Amino acid sequence: MRKLLFVFLAALGLFLEEVKAQDPQFSQFYAAPLYINPAFTGASEYTRIGANYRNQWPSLDASFVTFSAYGDHFIEKYNSGVGMIITTDQEGLAGLRSTSIGASYAYQLQLSDKLVFRPGFQLGYTSRNVNFTDLVWGSQLNPITGYDKTQPGENIGSGERVSYLDISVGGILFSKNLFIGVSAFHLNEPNQSLIDGESPLPMRISVHGGYKIMLKSGGLRNDLTYTKKERSLTPVFQYKSQGPFQILDVGAYLHLEPINIGVTYRGFPLGGLETATGTQFPQNEALVFAFGITTDNMNIGYSYDYTISELGASSGGAHEFSISYFFKMGKTNRAPRNRWKIPCPKN
């Protein structure tokens, strides 16, 4: 398996200018609201801060580590949400690193007594760099002995950096129990090539949604609201397309206040990867098992990706952690909590 990874990385180095990149992904996608859709900005109708951490394939040398932190605030007077997100990502043996920062805005529009629409946009800035001396080249590979670091590789410099601006938009339509959203990131498809040439970052399209099914309520909460604990089941989905790649997340989250349990499948068995010749290959990636805790002002979640692709469980799967915290800033006359809250999974 390691030899195969070396071959892959060598090809990546030789054809770096032609590679069609994919954005990092989070299995707990609804726990990364500003990353999945700028229309989620201010959706809690409170001030919110949160973070997401993902370590994919930790048992392999070519692991992927992603960290994201965000904050947003709902401005009740203007029915608007403002927010900011910072994301860092490191990929593979060559240490391809990217850091992006984005500012987002969303407006909450009441269409009817039961239906709300939130359009949003995000303006981002990204910086990417790589150390070419850490790449494995074809001239350093032996089909029998594997990698031979004593052999010379390609001489294209010790490292390069590229920076660019990008624009993203999105929208969410929701009611008390149903929600559906669509987002488009990198509308301007900026040039991300680390060497001379053109390598546009493909637009990332996401369609996502779900439906919350209320179950029989639990016992009374331990507060002064005299309301019962929530019991609900929320089937969810997310379809993503970026360049030749497409993937589908589908599953459900069970909320037994304060416990959250979720199981999702990620893949595209009908053909998720399209080659240059137009051939479609089935793509099965992982089964994701999630667990979380929800309090009045905090959500904490953990998930594990059990790999079902050719890499197998020996890759280490992926470990992911999420946390978000809600609080009020200033006086508020808004409607009771959860009246217009998007019915997304708790974690």
C-alpha cells in the first residue's frame, strides 16, 4: 500500500499543474455551518463560536489534517447575520498547506408564517504553499525496493506559494421541520497553480437538507421552562460536486436530549469519479458514526469514519471533533428560542 502511495505522490508532483483539487471535507458537515453554506451565518439567532478538527488516514504517511474556527452573530434589528471563518489544511507527505479566511453575511427573509429563506455570500482569501523537496518523484521509485531517496528528483525549486481571492454564495429555505439549501464556493474559479501555468480551482457545489421528525417527548428539563426533553430523528443528505468529483452523504441523527447519535454513508455507488474520457467509477468512501452532547448553550461532537474504500480500515479512517458555544450579546426582544431555528442535527 505504501508503494502505491509513493506512485500516486510522484504522479502528483509530475502533473501538479494539471491536478484538479478538492476542498477539505467534514463528516459532521452541519457542525461546520459557515463552511458548508454562507447562508448559515447567524442562523442560531445568537452569537456563536465554534471549531472543527479532522485527521484523515492517520495510519498512513499521506494523512490530511484540517482545522476550522468560526464565529457569527445575528443582528436582530436588520434580520442579518455576520460571521468569519478561518480554515487551515495540510495534505500528504509534501506538506501542501493552505490557510483561508472568509467573511460572510446572510439575510433572514420571512416568506410566510411557516416558511423562511436565508440568502448569504462569503468573500474569502486563501494562501497555499508546498515544499517540493519533500515530494517523491518517479526517478526515486524502484518497482522492487520501493523508494530510494539517494536518487535525484525533479529540480523545480524548494517551495512555492500562491494566494487568491474567491467568492461564494448560498441559500437555505426552511420551515419548522424541513430545510434544504444550496451553496456554490469558488464562483470565480481562481488560479491555484504553485508553478507557472493555469490551474483553476473548480467550483464546489453543495445541495443539502433534511427533515426533523419529532418523537415522543422525554421527561421534564432540569430548568424553569417546564418543557419536556426533545426526542427527534433527523434524516439528512448532502450532495457535493467539484470538478470531476461528486459525492453523497446520506444518513440520520437521533437526538435523545442531551445525547446525539448519528450514522451516515459517504460515497457515490452509481459513479462518483469521472475520468478524462468520461468513464464513471463507483466511489464508496466511508460509514460515519457520530456521537455528541448538547446543553443549553453548547454542542460537542465526535465522529469516526470507517473506511470502506480500497484503502481499507488499515488507513486509520478519520477522527473528527466539533464544538460550538452560543451566548447573547446585548438586549434582545426576539421570539422564543428555536422558533425560527433551522432544524439541523444537533452535532
